[in-house]
Amino acid sequence: AGVGGDAPLGELVNTLRKALDDGVLPLADEGAAVEMALQRRQAQESAALLTEQYAERSSKLAARFNALLDEKAQKRAAIVRRGASDEDRATAFEALDAEYVAKQ
């Protein structure tokens, strides 16, 4: 396995230790070397977290939107069941549409 985002942390530490011991990296650059080695891993972890949070938020938003649509459908059915005139029903549907446009 290589050093980077997919390598286990222990492997990254060992690789850095070997590079420092072998003189590949000057001891003065130890902090920069650690930061460089972990930068890709941190970027991947951040991207994965953002993706997970986006999916969770999208799921909640979709569920809430579907609940609103179901609620509106039930209210529309109630208007139809009332047996009002076509004009009264049309007025009620317009009011209902306006109410749910505001909620959406």
C-alpha cells in the first residue's frame, strides 16, 4: 500500500519516521512532512463527511416535501367530499394551492 489517503495511519507514521531516519526529510521539516502526508486523507474524510451530510439533509427534505404533498392531497379529497358547487370547489382549491405554495 502507498502513502496517502488510503493508507492506515500507522503506516503513514512509519513511512514518515523512516523518511526522517533515512535523512530523506530534514528534521526541521517534520511538521510540513506530516501535514503533507495527511492532507489527502483529511481532504477525503472531509469530502466523505460532506457527502454523508448532504445525503442526510436531502433525505429529510424529500420526506418533508412528500409529507406536505400527502397532506395537500388529503385536503383536496376533503374538499371534493364536501359536495360543494364547482365554483366553491375551485375557490377552495385556489386557496389550498396558495397555502401550500407558501409552505413549500
